[in-house]
Amino acid sequence: MLQPRIPVNPLPTGTPIPLLKPTPIADIKPTTDHTTAPAPVLPARTTIQLTPGSALAFAAGGGAVVLVVGAVLVSMLLAVAITGASIAVVSVVLRLLVRDMQKGR
């Protein structure tokens, strides 16, 4: 009942593409040139020179990133704490309701 059923296609629907014939080994000419290519020359890296203004901007940007990431992490921690507190309140209420139902009130 739960076995997969694969449909059978007796005739192909598309036009068949002929297979490529491999090239005989006798037609391939061996190469005797085994020279190695020279290693690529890397361009010299330019050094970054920071002026006092750009250094201050760079530090301010880094500080802003730290503040934003900190705010996001604190808000996520607060969301988890609120969720945990609400689950604790719900569990206490449910426990009281179940206890009242068992007493027959």
C-alpha cells in the first residue's frame, strides 16, 4: 500500500540526442614542452595612513557599532526574561486551577 510507484514511459517524449564518440588515443599528440610558468608577481600593498580626524571617525564608528550590538543583546535578554516570567505565572495559575478542579469546587 505504501510502496512508491514509478511511472513507466514506454516511448521517449523528446528527440534523442546521439552520444559523442570518444577520440581515439592514436589521434592525440603528446606534448614535450614541460616548462613551468613563472610565479605571478604580487603588487606591493599600499599602507593606510590615518590622520587624526580619520582615526577619530574610525573610533567613533567602532564605538557606535559596540553600542548598537549591546542594545540588541540587552533587548533579547529582556525578551527572554519577560517570556520566562510570564510562563512562570501561567504555570502557577494552571496549577491552582487543576488543584481547585480536583477538590471539586
